[in-house]
Amino acid sequence: MFDFVSIDFETADKYIPCSLGLTVVENSQVVCTKNWLIKPICFPYFHFYAQRIHGIHKEDVENQPEFNALWQEISPFLENKVILAHNASFDINVLRKTLLHYGLSKPNSKYLCTYQLARVVWNQSEKFSLDFLCNQEHISLNHHKAESDAEACARLFLRQAEILGVENFTQLKQKTKIRLTKV
């Protein structure tokens, strides 16, 4: 049985978060999904293209706390957990750079990329994007809404594990050679 947390950041610019979605999975079941709006460190600046993608604008976050004020609430979800993300290098870099900016400690966690795993599971697929794979696997998704992307990532991983016939991260590594990486 799998226990993990999946995450998705939406950003105001490059690696500067304005929203975090997080889904908790215990015993291979989705337990809860949470979302935080975050006042970005570049406030009031928002890159035009980012706003077009996720629809979050400066007015939506001007009265929200910055990431450092939310970290005490968020960190227990991540500490000593396996963290999953679709295109994890992006989301983990957002986390790392934001923690570094505020002088906060990284969680003692490991992560895995469901995009990388998708390239193994559906190696003949024409695309590996979250929206394409969720459509293919009939997983509900309101794309670029952080909480929806996080939950879809969790459900996609559970589908990947089912297809591979694995029941834990040790079996996953043995079957795919994909290993968990330290945050």
C-alpha cells in the first residue's frame, strides 16, 4: 500500500509560488486535498503568461500570507513523506528556492516524478502531460488549479502502480529502476 503526498505549485513568475495544492494518500486511498493561495515574493508583479495559464491574479493573493507564514501549516504534510509531482523537477525547485529565500529548512523527504514514470508505463504514448494522461485514464482534472492538479497526480500515480502491478515504492524501484530522490 502506498502512503505519499502529491503537490502542485502555480507560480506568479518562474519559481515564485502563488498557489500550492496538496493531496494526502494513505493506504493507496486519497484522504484529503488542500489548497493555499500564497502572496508571492514578487508581489504585486505577476507574469502575464502565468496569469493566463492558472487564472490567479494579484487581487486574488494581495491579502494572503506569504509562504513563510504558511510553512508551519504545510511542513507537517511533507516531513518524512514521499512527495510526488508531475514534472517534479519544477515543483521541487519551486519548493527548494522558496525555502532558501525565507531561510527555512527543507523537509526530510524524498520525491518521485509521475511524468518520468509515465514515460515507462505508457512508453508508446504520443504525450506525457498531466492533462493528456488524465484524459486517457479518465481521471478528473481542472488543469492548472493546484488542488486539482495535485489530486490528479495522486490518482495518476495509483493508476501507474496498478498497471505496473506494484504495491510499494520498493517494488516500483525494482520494476522500473526509478528511485526516490532526496528533496
